[in-house]
Amino acid sequence: MSSSSPTITEIPTPKLHSRSHTLSQRTQIPLHVYKHPAAILLELSTSIKEVYQILPHIIKSNLYTEHLFQTKLLSLFCNHGCIAEAARVFEPIQDKPEVLYYTLLKGYAKYSSLHEALLFFVRMKADNVKPVVYNFTYLLKVCGDKGELRRGKEIHGQLIKNGFSSNVFAMTGVVNVYAKCRQIEEAYKMFDRMPERDLVSWNTIISGFAQNGLAKLALDLVVKMQEEGQRPDSVTLVSILPSVADMGLVKIGRSIHGYVLRAGFEGLVNVNTALVDMYSKCRYIGIGRLIFDGMKRRTMVSWNSMIDGYVRSGFAEEAMAIFEKMLDEGVEPTDVTIMGAARACADLGDLDRGMFVHKLSDKLKLGTNVSVMNSLISMYSKCKRVDLAVDIFKKLRGKTLVSWNAMILGFAQNGRVNDALNYFYEMHSRNMRPDTFTMVSVIPALAELSVTRQAKWIHGFCIRSCLDDDIFVMTALVDMYAKCGAIHTARKLFDRMNERHVTTWNAMIDGYGTHGLGKAALELFNEMQKGVMKPNDVTFLSVLSACSHAGMVEEGLSYFTSMKRDYGIEPGMDHYGAMVDLLGRAGRLNEAWNFVRKMPIEPGINVYGAMLGACKIHKNVDLGEKAANKLFALNPDEGGYHVLLANIYATASMWGEVAKVRTTMKKKGLQKTPGCSVVELRNEVHSFYSGTTNHPQSKKIYVFLEELGNKIKAAGYAPDTSSIHDVEDDVKEQLNSTHSERLAIAFGLLNTSQGTPIHIRKNLRVCGDCHTATKYISLVTGREIIVRDMQRFHHFKNGTCSCGDYW
């Protein structure tokens, strides 16, 4: 309501027909009026269409001046929301009975604006009509529904002035206004002062506490209500069950369910729907489904609760089955249904059904519903069609923060890091304040870039936005610094946190692991075990990976056993893959292969991939062939596995086998993923591919690399060209020396001052020859070089690497 709206005491008296002062001398209505057919038809009318059909007969019979017809017409028009027509009936009446004022005020309150209702209320005062309690309850309901606290307070004042401060109906309306306007303390004050409280009063205050997020206090009031002799009804139960669900108090929920059965409420659709919702949110989806299936009648809310329950519980396929069943039964979905179905499709990654849901939303004309469009943006992003998500986003009017967050996260999930950052910058430029969700979407995107300068900028932004105390934002920052190579900064942030989630511990342990600091990772894990925080499956995966990177085989075996024995966590495919990697890197290949053969689940790609990688490191042709053949069957379109097998053959000088693998790749059209290394310089990211000359400084880089090659050879570097054949030795050396990481390192050395560390990020594993060469480069240049490959970090300094040549 606009600020220009007058207050109740300020509105001038309208110059309209006033109420007659001889109302008590009204003429008696003749008997023939009651028996007139038009009167009988009007009395039986149930729709506004029927009223308009009878109206000509009333006018023709000159009956419209009779109070019976005037009262009935006014009531019918008000009940059907035709307030303008009701006013036209009201105004010409000279001897207006009070009941007409009350009826029209109710119509204004229900179907017009609050402003119009207040104007008419003032008109009543001007016409000397004494308000009754229900006049105030009508106005208070409108104030509560529209969140009009100031108007509600004014009406509260008028209510007291007219002597209704002790009236249970009036004060219940006051409690409702304060509760709906988020003034729950004031609402309870009013409730507590009531000399008499009925069931509606109790339900109003209980619902108020529940809707204001005070679930425990709402439950306490239900207990107090019963102590004072009031028995909860269906409205009480429907109000309190969401609070039970929010707190996950399934035992209390079951007690309420028992009360429902004892009280005979099990046939009420709203109570059953609330029970379905409660059980679903408490992760007892099976019981929720039993109640749902037993319902003789279902509302749209019932269907939506069941769909949402399945999605929340991780049963997206079942959610879609309910959605399709609903459509088969001819029930028209709502915006809430569409959002639930879109979330289910997103979790399944089911693009076809997701597009069907989108078409259905268009058919229902929900294209302007921002919440529905946001859910479709998220769905398309998770289905790897971020282009379609962008189309929806660009056409969407009235974008909210949720819209921007969905789009930023969509880009980040699909590897379009620069787009995620650009949208974040654009959102910020539009003065839209980011929230926690924004930051935990954009920070991981920056982590993937592994650029320390931008990491510091986003950290500063979090501080300026007062989000640096948020546990999820801080966890994302810890993870980001670890992935940007600043592991010590990550630990400083970790130590400063007052509260830590299990994901916080996981991020720090994983950070230590990827930096090859296995001992530090295990020390932190032991510290975690001593506290109240319980490790989860991700924690153990991080611990096993840390052991693998650091060559701590016995420790890794011990933690793998402890995982199930001490914590009841069943190992997943990633855990088995980490164990094969642990044993394989250590050269215990036969043990690793036996471990694979004895797995209780069918080994996946990551398990055989770890085995093949270990065979490449330790030059085991026999097991390498076995692992490769399994991988070819599981993922025949991946060229990288063929390249690994070819390299194993090349190391063993089995050039005929190398040729066979290459021929197979050529026939199938398979290609190796090209190596790409990136380096950031003065807020600009430079990308390099092996052997390319398209960079503006290419000539300078290649000349410098030749000079650098001579220096490192003089220092003791000997090139390893064992995996290259069919070319001369000098060409073999040249091919190795122009790998993407060498080009990136050279560019970094040429364009930064002495003492500045060089940060490189590569999309593939660093090859053995480049690893050796980089150690020598760090020695002869006196520079620290930090390389993040697809598996871990390598910190090169003074001729050594942090991995200890174990990677």
C-alpha cells in the first residue's frame, strides 16, 4: 500500500448519501414481495450469471426498491467479488440498515484493496454506524495477508477504542496480524494478555511460531495448549507438522500420526498431506508413500509433497514416476509440480524428460514465473546443455539473485569457468548483492583456474561483503587456496575458523594430499578423529589419495580396513580405485591386480585406469594389456587409454605393437587429448599447446628454450626419449622440449622478475622427461616452479620436487 494512503483518523468524510436517522421507522415489507417468483429465484441463485438473468425481472416488477431485494442483491454481488455493482446497489438506498454497511465492508476487505476497505470504514464512522467485532476481523485479516503492519496497528488501536480489546475473535485477529508481519514477540504478548483463548486463538499463535521458523517454541505451545484443556484439531496438526519436519523429529511426528488415528482425522486430505510431507522430509519416504497410496482423495499439494519428498530423498526416478502418474490421472500440474519434476530430471541428467517438462511449463503459461525458469536453468545446466540454460536466462524478465546463482553455477559445473566469472562480474556491476550460494558457486570456478591473484581478490570480496564468517564460504576459500598452490594460506584460514563442517576437514586433508604432504594429511585426519566431527566417505577417499601420493602404503591399507570396521562406511568405486592406485604406484602390481579381481563389485573405469597408469610407470606389459583390454570394453571411444598402452609398448621397444595400437586408433577415429598448459600474467591467462607457434612471443620462447636446454644439459640433464620412435634422436629431443608445460615455463621465466614463483596448470599428467627437465630448470634459474597437473601439485625448487619423484 502506498505511503500516500490516508490513516483511519485522517480520511475526510465522503459526500455521499448518508444513513437515515429514522431507520427504526422503516416500512414493513409487504407479504407479496416474499412470494414473488423473482424473490424466490434470487434466494436460490448460486452464481453471478443467474443474478444477471433475474435482475431484469426485478427492475420490471419495480421490486428493486424493496429492502429484501436490495439486501439480497448487495450480498450476492459482494460474495461474487462484484464490488462496483454492490456499491451501485448500496448508494441509492435512503434508509440503509447497518447490516448493509457490514456486508459491503466485508466485500471491500475480501475483493478490493485495503485502501478502499479503510475508506469505507471511515465512511461508516461518518454515517454514525457503530462497528461490530467482525468489521475489525475482516480488516485485520487483510493487513495480515498483505503484511501491512502499520495499518494493522492502526486498526488494533481502533479496536481498543471501540471496546473490543477483550474480545477473543478480535484479539485473535490482532495476534494473526503481528505473527504474519514477523512481529512474533508482539503476537505472543497479545496472545498472553487475552483473558479468554479458544482453539482458533491457539492455532493462530502456534501457526505464527511455526511460520516464523520457531519450530521448537511452536511444539512447546502445543503441549501448553493441552495442559490448559484445549484438544488439538486438524488445523493444529497441519500447522505443527511442518515444524516437526524442519527439525527432523520423526519420533514426535509418529506420535502425532498416532493422535491423528485416535482422533479420527485419518480421512482428512490436508492432514494426510501434511503427514506425507513430514515423513518425506524426515527421510522416511516409504511411510510417506504408504499414506499417499491410502488417500481416497488427493489435492495438488498431496502430489507435490510426494514428488518433492522423492527428490529430497534422492529417488529422482520415483519422483518422475509419481509425476507421470499424476498426468495420467488428468491432474493439471502447478508451478510447484514443474519445479519438482525439473529437479528430478536434473538429478537424473535426463535431458529428454527435462525438455518435456519445459514444454509442459510453456503450455501452462509459466514462462514468466521466475522460480520455474530458475529450476529449468538448473536442470539444463546439470544435463550438460548450458546453452539452453543461457537462452532461458537471457529471455527471463525480473531476474532474481537465484537466477544469477543458477547461471553462474551452471557455467562452473560445465567447465566454462570464464563465463561463470564474467556473469559474476556482471551481476556485481548491476549492484546485485551476492549471497553465500553465489560465492560457493564462483569460488570453485576460480579454484579451477588456479590463479593466486584472482583467489586473493575473491577472498577480499568475501571480507568486504561480510561473508567471511560463513562456514560454507570459508570452506570454499580453503579449497580454493589449496588448489591454487597456496597450501599454507589454506591452513591459516582453516585454523582461524570457529566452526568447521565435515567438508571443511575434507578440503584441507585433500589439499595436503594433492600437494604430496601425506604426513600432514594424516596428522589432520587424526586430529579430526579426536573431535566430535565424524569422517564420511569423502574424508576416507581424501585420506587414501593422500597415502597414495606420498607412498604411504601400509597406512593406506590400514585406513581402508578401518573405514568399514570402525565407521560402517561401505567402500565405493572411488575408494577401490584409490587402493589400486596406492598399490600400483608403489610397484606392488600383482597385489593390485589381485585386489581388483577380488572386489565385491564390478570394477569400473577408474579402477582399471589406475591399474593401467601404474603399469605405465613400472613398465609392466602383461598387466598393462589386461587392464587396457578391460578399459577398451568399458569405454571404447577414449583415445587416452590406447596412447597409454602404446607408450607401455614403446618403453619395452615393442614397436610392432605400437603400430597396431595406432592403426586401431586411426580406424576408430580416436585421438589423444592434446596437452595444454596455462600460465597467468598480469590478470591475463596464456594457453600453450605442445609444439604450437601461435603465441605472440613464440619466436622468443623457442630461442630461450634452446638456450635453457643447453644450460640444463650442462647441469646434468639427460633427455628421456624412450617412448618416441621413427624419428631421429635430435627430433625426439625437440619434440620433448616443446611440450606445453615447457612453453608455459619459458614464457613465465621471460616475463617475470627474478624471485617470482612460476605457476603452471596442465590438463594432463606431467610426463617423466618434463618432470626431470623442470627440476633442472628450477636449479639453473634459481626460480620456484609450481605445476598443477590433472592429479596433483609439483613444487620444483633448487633441483628437487615436492613429490620426491614419486608420482
